Amino acid sequence: MKRVPLLLGAAALWGCAGTAGTESSGGTGTTGAAGTTGAAGTTGAAGTTGAAGATGAAGTAGTTGAAGATAAAGASGVAGASGAAGATGTAGSGGRGGATGAAGTSGTSGTAGASGTAGAGGTALPANIFMLGADITDQEPAPSAAQDNLLSQMKGKGFNFVRLRTFVDPKAADGYDKTNGYDDIAHTVTFGKKIKDAGMGLLVDFHMSDNWADPGKQCVPVAWQSLTTIADLATALHDYTKDAITKLVAGGARPDMVQIGNETTPGMLIHRCDSGGQPMSGMNNPITGSTSNWTNLGMLLKAGVAAVREVDSGILVSFHIDRGNAFSTTKNWIDNAVKQGAVPDAFGESCYQQYQGDVNSIPNTVNGWMSTFTQLVSTYPNIKFFAAEYGPLERQINDVVFNLPNNQGLGTFDWEPTSQGKWNAAQPTDPSGTTTHALFQRSGNTYNALADLALYDQMKIDYAPRL
């Protein structure tokens, strides 16, 4: 989602092309490999005339295993002395809650081998989690005390997740913030840590651009524009993503879910853009990840997925387009990605009444969303779906996603409810006197509640078993 100037003076941007719209918690680690069993020591030969046999050889150490169980004691050698104990399996690498490794068996008459330690990994999200979230990246420049006040109020209303966007280099020639570099990975780590410390989940949205990425523009970062092959471009994306995830984890801001790209309906890494982050006429990058070449786009998506999982395989990986009311378009996009081997854990849709709905009919809008999401969960039972962005009709979009069968509705993210703009403006279907669907307005270090925030009181109650 890109913003236009805010109605109340907040400095932000907005925009998207045509009818396009704007623009979860960490899964458990994958299972560490189980330790193989140590070989049993050979039986000491029986001593002559009552003399003791030789000592049985020690069991070989088990290899790395997650949470290996204690090995059973070896049986006694015939008249032999005790064999040495089987060695302890070393810890497995991070995985989704390591399964029990098989115990190394001990040498003849040896003592039990010690168990291996559990593989490292993030805390598992509940299988039925519902992410009641909001994208509040626009508050990154706010004072720390103000951010604390905002997060506290959000939690009090039932919000359990926050989404933050990040740009490759916002200080670049086409960048989002050439002065302060807001929304770079360093600022994302700082704000992300505060969110995690508040006990909330974190979704990090990688725009893969120096500025806004949306259906109307997918700008190639300036630092990547000299690359001449899709393989080199995929490597750059991989290395940037892996480095960013590593910094987030090390900085106490481990994301529970990430987006590889933002509203990538036309693909990603397509345009060369001017100082305002707008595509320059006739200046597409020579090598692109446009949907006109799914082999290229597939390479880029797979590079991003691999980068995340190489750091922490417990982090959910998602893609995001802006077709919350268009099942066939979404199906075509997912099918092409899957054919290329780019398979996400989750998939997000933008769901704004004014872009993916009908501004003159709430029933038509809701029915469009319901039709799309219901068909998606039926077609892709192993993928979870979420509303990556929305504005008006807060209760309606949350109910659509929350009520999807088999807990396949992963959650929703209200886009920048802390500012006012076109994305959350009053609609023709609103009651007379409605001015905005924003939820908060900041005054100093305090966020004042706006009218629509009261809608979340009942949602907090109704969704409680999954929050």
C-alpha cells in the first residue's frame, strides 16, 4: 500500500495503479536429525580358570540428534568387565521442535548413553492462531514512549500481531527516506524488538525495493541495477533477505512470519524508478521478475523463501497480491508459483472496499471476499490465507477470514490505522457524519481512540479462543 498525504497531517505516501489496492507468530523449528545409535561393544571373551575377560569396547558416539532419548544399558559380556558408556549425541540444529533421536546403544555391559539436547528453534505458534494485526510502520519515527502507549492500547483491544514493512535502501537515489533512512532494516529491528518485548507477534513485509512496491510499480533497488542475469538478481535478493533475517533474530526481533514482496500481482523487480520512487518511462530493468516470465519470477520467490528458512525454518513465509475479490486471478498466480517450486506457508490478499469491493454495496463487497477466500482454502488445503491489508468494514473482513474452515484463515492486518488517508476514508455506504475509519490519532505520547476502535471490543471477545 502506498499513501497520499494524510488528512490530519501525518507525513506519509499512498498510491496504487488502476483498481489495485495497497499494499503472522513464529512456527516451531523443523526437527533436528535424530542421533544414530552407537554400535555395541563386543563381548569380552570368557576368562580361563575363572580369570576375568577383557573389557568390551565402548559404544560409538551417536551423531547429532534432537532431544535424543537415553540409551539402554548394554548387556553384560560373558565374564567380562564393564564396557565404556555410549557417548552423548550432540545437539541438532534448529528445527520445528526436534523429534526424539534414537539413543546410542552402549558397549557390552556399558552404562546408558546420555541423551542429546533439543534442536534450536523459535517458539511454536498455536495451530489455530488468528493474527488480529495492524501495520503501524508509519509510527516508526514516533517517540519511544508513544510507541509503548500505542502497543499497550492495541493489546488491550485484542490485537496480537503487528506488521512492519522494510525497504532495501531508503536512502538510495530512488529511496523512501533519503534523510533518516526510516524503514530500513536497522529501524525495523529497533521497532520490531519493542513489539516482541510487548509480547506481540511480528510480520515483516519485505518490499524488495528502495521505496513503495505495489501493483503499479516494483522498483529494482539501485544497488541491484548493475546485475545482468536473473541468477545474479536472485542471489542479491537471497543474500539481502538472509542478512536481514539474521539481524532481526540477533536483535531480538525474530519475525513470526515474513512476506517475500508486497502486492506482487505483476511480479517483482521490474522497474527503474526516479527520485520519487515512480517508474521512469521506458526504463524497465533489462532483467525482471515480471509475471510475463514465471521462470524468472519463480527464481526470485524461491531465493527469498530459501533465505528465510536457512536462518530459521520455523518462520512462516508468505506471498501477497491485491486480488481479495478475484479468485481466478489469485489461483493463476499461486498455480504458477507452485509450478516453479515456490510454495508459501501462507498467502495474503489486499481487501479494501474501495479497490477489492463495491463502494456502493457492503453485501457485494463481503460476498466477493467470501467467495475468493472460501474457494482458496478449498483449492489449497495446505496453505493458510490472510487479509494482508484492509481499511473500512473492519468487522466484516475479520469475520470472513476468522470463519474460514479448518482454521485456514490465519488473520488480518488493518493498514496504518494510526493515520488518516484514502485507504481508510469514509465510503458512500457509511452512515452520515462518518469521516474516517482510522482507529487512533496521536497527540504527543498518547494515542486517542477514534470511533471505529470500539469495534474491536466485541472481536476480542468473539475471537478469544484463537488470539
